Amino acid sequence: MINRIKGKLDSITDQYALIDNNGIYYQILVPSALADRLKENGKVGEPISFETIYYIEAGDRKSNHYPRLVGFTSSIDREFFSLFTQVPGLGVKKALKCLVIPIKDIASAIETRNPSTLSKLPGVGARLAEKIIAELHGKTAKFALSKDGEPLAKSKPAKTVSAPFQEEAIEVLTQLQYKRQEAEAMIEKALESNAKIGSVEELISYIFKNQLAK
């Protein structure tokens, strides 16, 4: 288990930090807004310490697995993220994208049983929001008391697939073995053809009819 890495911040992108630790370079997955702050604060080339989580990422084939590190500059952020990713359906990369509001606000929504706030997070529909609350309620109160109010991930401009029921439809389609990109394209095409669709049931039904018509 690798819990912390200290070294020189060699370079950083929106997704990864490269740490030089005595000539050994570690690639660490980081939240996008945290990456921006490190760049803006001139941390590249400076000593830095990351609180890390070690995990195994599955490749395209079942036999391919890759060791990865995800890192934070705060042990509290790491602790919350470790708890957050215990929810079934919240993988590391999806969870990182969810951090577009401060961790304390996510924790507050969990403790006050507020699924509407959670369902607005990228990749989180109504079902997953309820699952997050069911799994974590009563476990995140201390994070809701945090003074740090900065989000760790950047919000992206809204796309056509943005409403909660559309994200829920993506969940349904990905469960049916469609890739997320394929699901988004199918949903976008359906909504362009019929702007009156107003629920996940109507959306899935319309996509099903379009598939039959091919």
C-alpha cells in the first residue's frame, strides 16, 4: 500500500501529476481543479507531498490489470474519496469527476438525505444518488464540517445529455453493455428527433423503437 509520496512536481496535466522521487517517476491521477490550482500557484518544479490511494484498474481485456495511484494534497480529501468510492457503481475516474462541488457539500447532501444535489453531479443519476445516500448516510458527518470550500474538479459546459433522467438512461444503457459514448450518441439522436421526451422510460422506449426500425 502506498499512502503518501513526496518528491518534486515534475509536470502536471488536467488528469495526472508526475512526481520525481529520487529519480523514480510516479504518475498520480489527480482531480482537475486541484491540478489547475497547483499549476496556477507555481508548484511545478517544487517539492510536494501527495496523500495517495493505490488501486488496480481493469484494462480492456479481463486479463489486463494496471496498478494506479490517485492523489490529494489533503489527508481529509483522501479519506473522503476512499469512502466515496466504496459505493457500487462509483469507480475512481467517475468519482473524481463528481468533485465539482466542495466535498463538504457532497457530505452534507448525504447526511441530509438530499438526492437532488447528488444527482446533479457528473455521471450521477437519480438511482446512483439514492444508492450513495443508502451506503454512506451516517458516515460522512465529519466531512460536512470541513472548512475547505473549494471543489476539487472542474465543471464542464453542459452538453445535450445533462438532465438527471438522461444520466439515468445512460446508466441503463451501460448496464446493457453499451459504451458511454455509444449511449450518449443514442440519447442525443433520440432527443433531436423527439424533444417532447420527458422521462427515462420514454427515452429508453423511443431508443428501443429506433433500434427495431433499423
